[in-house]
Amino acid sequence: MTQKTDGQTPDASNSQPEMPLIEHLLELRNRLLKMVLAVIVCFAAIYPFANELYLLLSQPLRELLPVGQTMIATDITSPFFAPLKLALVLAVFVAIPVILYQLWSFVAPGLYAHEKRLAFPLLFTSVILFYLGAAFAYFVVFPLVFGFFTAIGPEGIVELPDISSYLNFVLKMFFAFGVAFEIPIATILLVLTGATTPDDLAAKRPYIVVGCFVIGMLLTPPDIISQTLLAVPMWLLFEMGIIFSRLAVRKPDTAESSEAAGE
């Protein structure tokens, strides 16, 4: 196997002969089958509770509806497909650790030891941050957003939210906040790949803040509350990414200086 030109030595696992393309494709197929199997197993365990889970998901809105009003299904198939879709999305959501582990197992043999030490913590942290983003949307954003929507409606208008429309809305919010919470990981990767530096990012802070509000405007409903609730955490996570990227950059410098002192 060819050596890298930066003087680094590959991990011991990289000293093995290169696999033919067919073997790579077969391994990729096996990994994909395991991912699909994990989703199917999670779906089989979640689907019997799909209706109860939908009631739990819709609770932030149902609690704010006036007395006597409830959610409706405008499509004859919605009572079946809405909980089914929720169960499938939750199955993927629960199986994310297994999916990422299979991806990691496929990619890891081609990484150097120092790349493995860095990639695995970033991978693990990205999963946690995505879960935290979805939890933040459910426990913090939904009560405020739904309270705003139910309060500004014209008087005399009966609010009967459709279950399919509600599910599409909350899934979009979960995805938006889950991705937004990945900003520290993206910041660290940009710095480690040499695309930018922590000082350059800090100098562009005013533009980043404006960009956060623009993204909040595009990914959330057209109200100032939800836009702010997405933009402010994105900005804070960006600041957190700068802090951790400075630490990540200093570690190699420290290691190199210690090696130079030893020589």
C-alpha cells in the first residue's frame, strides 16, 4: 500500500493488502444489509405502539387547542399512514448508532491511527448533538411555536389540525434543529481540514450571526419566535465550535513540540 507523503505512517491494519473492488462492494453490501436489518428490527418493535407515540408527539399541540377541539384526518388513509410513517422515521432515528457504526466499520480500515482517534469522537458527538437538537425542538420550541399559532388565529375560526400535516411539520422541525446542532462538528472539521482557522471564523462572526437568522427564517415557520429559537442556538453552537477547534488545533502542535524536545 502506498505511503502518504506527509511522513505519517499508517495504522497497523492499513498494512494489509488492498482488497479488490469486488470485495469492497460485497463488504459494502453486507454493511447496507445490516443497516436495513437494524431499521426493520426497530420498526417491528416500534410499530405496535405507533398510535400511542403519535399521541405523545402531538401532545404539545393538543394541549393548546381550545376545549372541544381536536386533530382531524382529512384523508381517509391518514389514520393508518401517519402513525406508520412516524414509526418508520423513529426506527431510523433509533437505529442511527447502528447505521453509523456500520459506516465506521467500513471506512475505519482505510484510516490512520490518529485519524481514527479523531473521527470516532466526532462521530459519536454528532449523534448526541442530533438527538439534543430534536429534544430541544420538542421540549422548548414546540410549546412556544404552537402557543403562538393557536393565539393569533382570527376569532371565530375553529382550529382542527390535520394529523398528516402536523407530522410533516414536526419532522421538518426535528431535522432542522438536529442538523443545526451539528454546527460545532462542522466547524471543527473545517478547521482540521485546513479550509479555515479559528481566528478567521471569529473575524467573520457578524456574518455568521446574520447567516444564522437567515437559515432560521428559511427552515422554520414564518414567525419570529421559531426563527429566533433556531438562530440563537446556532450562533451559540458556532461559538462552541470555535472554542473546541482551537483545542483540536493545539493538540497536534503540543504533540509535535514534545517529540521535538525528546529528540
